[in-house]
Amino acid sequence: MNKLLIINPGSTSTKIGIFEDNNEVKSFTLRHEASLINGFKSVIDQYEWRKEEIAKILVDNNEKLESFDACVGRGGLLKPIKSGTYRVNDAMLADLKKSERGEHASNLGAMIADGLAKDFGKEAYIADPVVVDELHDLARITGHKAFEKVSIFHALNQKAVAKRYAKEKNVNYNDLNLIVVHLGGGISVGAHEKGKVIDVNNALNGDGPFSPERTGSLPVADLVELCFSGKYEKGEVLKMITGKGGFVSYLDTNDAREVEDKANAGDETAMLIYSAMAYQVAKEIGSAASVLMGKVDAIILTGGIAYSKLMVRMIRERVEYISEVVVYPGEDELLALAEAANRVLSGEEEAIIYE
């Protein structure tokens, strides 16, 4: 039995899980005051403070560092890499400290996992960060040589539920064609062909369906006109695309549950916008089906909004002609990280070396 310490840093919280094999024994969520977070010049500067906070919560719950077999952190904004479980090394830590591909709290995952693991003489791992890149060459072509499609999506959750589905069906993930849809603050729709996500929308900053706070794809010429209108600064436009798009733009909230409640209560505008999001997701699924040439073993819906019966129903009725629709609501990121590490510790997979 492997005992694992799982660490998932977010912008205002840190989630911690203690697992025995793939069974969660304990979990904690450390909430961080905005005033404290804003006191640091950069995300990386939070390292020592967050690490100490985690060590304290372990002591308070009678958990000794030396009792763990490994430590697993959420992967950050690294260079594009292939899917899998990576052993944290100096090259990875150096790239995260530079933060050349952006600052995000997830950059701290590998750093904190490594720091704590070294304290008890064990290894640290990450698995399937958002920069996993398995795109087909055709998927990279955008229509202008100045732009290339970037692979940024919910790789950890998409890969985890795809492998979970395969295991339940007693087949190998590498033998399946799946369309996996992560429905959350961002929405990603991935075409999984024989174990690789060969096409997926950029779920972070302007591609695919709109989400609770992101615009997804926009009319390009209209966006150019807005950018040069003189009414907005660059930062304001970027915030429109990620942060103030989607539900926030139309309904002044990023809470999908609130929008669904209003829609079910008869609010016509809320129902229109909620339905439009389902419509765009279904359209993206149809696009992914064409990438897979119609050979789709299952369509999997996951993420927090997959708890919504209304959203699932509206998507299902548009796409179930393609293949069966399977729902794994929630994200289960701690479990996904535990499963990834256990595949390495059990010898099912080999840890990948980050270079």
C-alpha cells in the first residue's frame, strides 16, 4: 500500500489530500486571505509560506512526513510536454521558477511537493499539467502563419476520466476513440484518439465554447475593431476574454448553479444564455467527432457543471446520435493525481523525465 501526500495549489486556496493507494483517507482545504496573497510580489514568492502552512496542517492532524511514500503536486505552466506522470527534477523546478509561460498558483505544486518530499527522503511527482500537447499536425494550423494553435486544456481531469471509463469497460484507453468534455470555469472538448488528445480547444484564453467566465471564440474582425477603438487598454480586453466573458458578461455572475436556478425559475434571459452554452458545447463535440472521422466509442462529460441535469440533458439531446454519453461529474483532481502516481509506484507506468 502506498501512502501519498497530494497538493493542489489554487489562487486563493490549497487543497491537500492524504491517500492510501487510490483511497482518500483525509483531505483539507487551506483558505488564503486575499490580503496575504496580494502581499507577495509573485506567485513563486509564496513557496515557503504555503509549504509551511501545509506542514502545520499535517502536524495538527498527527501526520508525519516520514510516513508518506511519495508527494504529488499539481503541474504548472511548463513547456508543452507529452501526457504522463513526471518525476520532479531540477530542470522542471528551474522552468517553474522562471515562470516564462505565465504565473499561476499551480506552478507551486511541483515546488512544494519536491520540498516536502526531500524532507522525508522520497520522490515528488506531477501528472498531466494543462500544457500537455499531443496535437495532430493538422490541428496546429490556424489559417495564418503568424499564429499556431496552443494546447492548453484540463488534461489532468480529461485523462483521468478517460482512463477510468476504459477501466470500467475492461478495455485499454489506447484502444479507444473518446470525446471528453470538461465543463467548469473553463470548458475544453478533447478528441482522444487511441490514447492521445489529437485536437482540443484552447480552454484558457479564447477558443471553443464560452464558459461561466470566458468568451471562447469571438468574431475576429469585431474583436480587432474593439481593440483599436481607443476605448480599452490591452489588459481590459484580455480580462473581457478570460474573467469577464461568458456568464459574467451576460448575467453578471460566474456561478453556473445560480444561472441554472434562474433558468428553471422562468428567467428567459438566463435560460437563453444557459442553452447557448450547451449549444456551443454540443457544436464543439460535433467538430471533435469529425476529427475522429465519426468513430467515437463514447462522449464523456465531466467537471463541476456536469452535475447540472439541465446542462447534461441539453447537450445529450444534440449529440447522443454520435455515441453514448457518459457522465463523471466533478473534477476529482486529488484522486487523479493519486491514481497517476500509483501507476508509477506499482510499475504499471514509468515516470517520465522532464528535459
